[in-house]
Amino acid sequence: MSNGFRFQLGTPDQECRYPVRLDGLHIGRIYRWHGAWYAVPAGHSEEIRVAAGSAGKELAAGYLVAMYDLRQITPQDENQDEAATPRELVGPVPLLHPRMPATPRNTEAARKAMAGLAEFLWTPLGGYPGADNPWFLRCDLCGWQGPRYWSHLRGRNGNPPSAFRHPECLDAEKVRAAITVYGK
């Protein structure tokens, strides 16, 4: 394997959960929430906190591989793994991610983030998860979809964010031309 691991990570879903495959078999999903990485074995619904930090993604996927090696996971068809299938959104995107408590502080932060996304030409495909959690978004400049972090998108000290949005997006000059906040 080119990444040096026995597993392969698939494309994240709208809840920013990565499918984990081993020899082409779906063995579960992993995701990050408030700095910790969680694993959900295929066919199960329990979320297991595995690791934190930058190595957490590999450790969480490695945990699923170890469980598979111990015959504690029965591979599932990724599309048939109902316990891990994301809930399809119907209607408008909720203000808050289902894991976010509806406190006044979270609600206010979510409103600011939603306004900021509109200003910077992003469309949220799920509720606000907090500034430091992955948020599944669509780039309104090119249509790309994937996880981004609000803390990386909002800019700092009153300045607009970086003109780099994601790989394969428009170049920085075109981004600055398309988004009015860069002209202020």
C-alpha cells in the first residue's frame, strides 16, 4: 500500500466519517470530534474513542484492523452497513450538528459561522459542529465537497481567510476576484 498502512480510507461522508477498508472489505468508519478520533466497527453503532491528535486518524483505523484481525468485526457491504449510514438531510440544513448542545453560546457561534460561510462562498451540508470539528461543505466557486474546519476558514484578527480553499479550486487571484470581502 502506498500509505504504508494495511487499510485504505475512503471519501468522507456528510458527517465527515471516513470508511475504512481492508483488502477491499468495509470494516467500519472513523471520525474526529473535539480532537479525539472515534471508530465505529462495521455492523455496530457504538462509537469507540480511540486516540487524539494528528496521529489519531491512523490509530483509529488501525484499531479497526486489529479488531478485524481478532475476528471481532464481520465486514459489511459499505452501502448496507445501516448502523454507519449517514442520515440523509431533508429540507434546510440544521443550525447545529446533532452532537452540538443547543446552548446560547453554540447557537450564536453557529449563526456567525453560517453568515461567514455565505460571505466566503461556502454552502454547509450539515449543521455547525464547532470551530475545530470537521464540517462538510460545498465550495460555491467550483462545486467541490468535503470536510473543512471553520477555524481555518474564518480568517484572523479581522482579516479575510487565506485565498487557498482546497486542492483543485480556483487560483488565489480568481478567488480574491470572486469574493467581495477580499476587496474591502
